[in-house]
Amino acid sequence: MKTEHPTQILTISPENLAKAADVLRAGEVVAFPTETVYGLGANAYDGVAVAKIFAAKGRPSFNPLISHGADLDMLRAEAVFDDRALSLADKFWPGPLTMILPRSPQCRISDLASAGLPTVALRVPAHPVARALITAAGVPIAAPSANASGQLSPTAPHHVMASLGGRIPLILAGGATEFGVESTVVDLSGSDVVIVRPGAITAEDIADVLDCPVTYDLGATDTPRSPGQLLRHYAPRTALRLRAVDVAPDEALLAFGSTKFMGIRGGGKATDLPEDRVRNLSEKGDLLEASANLFAYLRALDDAGSKGIAVMDIPDTGIGIAINDRLKRAAAG
Ligand code: TXA
Ligand code: MG
């Protein structure tokens, strides 16, 4: 990927925290320390900002990201917290525990941050810099580890610089991280309590609080060993037809760029299709905008009840690679 930003490294001061929060509010990404690893954060409500995380990491696919809050209050409206979730928040937040919970009806976390899933992953980090930054930004911050795809998670600012220097505007340098491994991810979206990524907080720690069995299902993390383990990803019910150059009469259209030259098989123009059967990922052909819209639009077309979804060709460059990866999985499912 081309160099877009000279990367600034800022030490921790009230002025620099305010500056980093401004950058986040402006829809840009910022690397910051947590007690586990350095995160690459963006406003979780802003799909285009979240798309910049994937673009900077050069991630070939969209994994769901953790949204970080300054405290429980900041996250409370985003998910359905049952008694188990409230007990775990009380005991382990702030700290290295991420909970997967059902998205609430009023949830504002972007579909891209949760990869189109009906659940969200939430955490309140314990690192004072992370909490001060999130408080100043005033919105939940989506953040995976601040490294390029395929590299190790960074535990010090110079790791971030080595991996993402030139691709991100800002690194908040807050020293080495305490744990060095990512947070424990516990799935509370069903009736069973399942750890999908091990971390500093163990199954035993969680079982002690909840007084129920807690199991590990480590196939479900971001390095799935078989396609079946991708089941936690959003899959539309409607069949997808990729690289479509026309639309069948019973299909919906997921467009990218101009639809001026798209025809309906047997006669007619795509521009005449009923509104509920067309979504344009980006009329101006902007891949960041397209990735921000991808999951919401797929879901909308899936709900429109068409026989299939014709998907226009999307350039396989930059974040387009991740969009195409996701579309291929959705088409195969
Ligand atoms: O320690 C950490 O958690 C670090 C720091 C920066 O906070 N963050 C981090 O984020 O590791 P990330 O996005 O790389 O890890 C998210 C993990 C992945 O394993 C992902 O598959 C899982 O959580 N995850 C997120 N949302 C999920 C969801 N809705 N359902 C299932 N798994 C989910
Ligand atoms: Mg990572």
C-alpha cells in the first residue's frame, strides 16, 4: 500500500491526548496503548473510519472488531447486557476481558466493526491512556491490534512504527504494555458461556463469578482452521452472483460505481429497478465508502426477498481485496 501519512509519535500529555481524540473524531485512525497490546483505533460509529483500520492493516478479510469504552456506561446502550454480562463487567472491567453480546436495537456501532453480525464485542480497557483517550473522543473506539496483517501484535510503540509507520497519522506512545497478549474473548450471546480466545482471564476466573460451566471453543477465533469455523461470520440467505454485468429479472443488485450501463436481462435498465432491490456501495467508486456500507447493504438486499443478488465487479486493490474476500465467502456459503 502506498504511503499516505507521515506518522507522528506523540508522548502522553493532556494536550496530546486531546489532539489524538480530535484525530479520532475527525474520522481518522490512532494507535494507542492498552494493558494487553497496542490497538489501532477508530470511531466505532463511523463505518468509513473503521474501514481505514482494515485498509491500514492491509487485512485481506473483515474480522469483527472489539469496540472499546471508557466505562460500562459508555457501552451499555450498544448491547443487551444480561445478568451474567453485568456480573462480569462488575468484576473484570476495566480489564482484559471482551464480551460478545447481542447487538441492542439502538446499537450505533457500525456494521463493518461487527462484520455484519447480530452481536458486538465490547471491552473496557484498564490502561489509563486508553481510557483517557476514549473519554476524550466521547465515542466507543473499535480497535484490533496495531500491526499489519500477518504480523505479531505490538506491545511497544516502536513495534507499531515498524509495522504501520507511513500508513497511519498518529501513534500515542505510552510505553510497553502490561500483558502482551490480547484480551480474553467470551461469547455470552447464547445460553452457554464460551471462551473463543484465551487471554489473561481464564475460564476458571469466569466460572467463579458466574457459577456455571465455561468452555473453550478456540476454532472460532480470527484464524479459523476450516471454513465451517467461519459460521460466526454473517452469511446472507440469498445467493450471490459475483462480477455480474447484468441483472436477472428476479435478482436484486448490489452495485459499485455507475449503474448506467447495467441492463436487465430480457430488457430494461438497472436504473429502473425498484428502490428496495438496489443498493450502491459507492456511487463514486470509493472503496472505503463501499466497505463501510457492505454488510448493511447485503443485509438490506437479503431482506428484500429476491431470488438472488447480482454483485457488480469491485476492483481487487487496497481494501477492495477484503471486500471481495467477504463477498466470495458470502457467495460460497
Ligand atoms: O486485547 C485486545 O483485545 C486488543 C486490544 C487492542 O484491545 N484488541 C484485539 O482486537 O485483539 P481484535 O479486533 O484483533 O480481536 C477481536 C477478536 C477476534 O478474535 C474476533 O474474531 C473476535 O474478537 N470477535 C469480535 N467480535 C466478535 C463477534 N461479534 N463474534 C465473534 N467473535 C468476535
Ligand atoms: Mg491481532
